[in-house]
Amino acid sequence: MKEIQVKVIDNDLEKAMRILKKKIQNDGLFKRLKLKKSYEKPSEYRRRKQREALRRQRIAAAKARYKYRYGR
């Protein structure tokens, strides 16, 4: 598990909290906690994993099209 650190500058706690929340969200911790909160049937687990894989494939295909179209 990664260590997440946020520096508080000029006692601006609100900004530090926003940064921390964003880092935790990007790390996927909120998602993992939500999934662990309740039992997930094996069929639901497989279906969710399949949806996540399809989403990753769509995003990769879109990036590839963009790269091909604009030569980046």
C-alpha cells in the first residue's frame, strides 16, 4: 500500500483536505472501501470485473484513435 502525504502550507487545512481527498480518490481507496462494505456475490464480482475491463479497452481504443488521427 502506498503512503499518501499532503503538506499543509500556511495553515490552509481546507486546501490540504481537498488535495488529500483527491489523492485518495485517484488511488482507488474509496472504491475499495465501498466494495468491502458489503458482500458481493461471485456472479456480481465477475460481471463487475468484465465491465471494468471493457471500460479500460474503450478508453485505450479512444486514446489510440486520437493518437492515430492527430499524430501524437
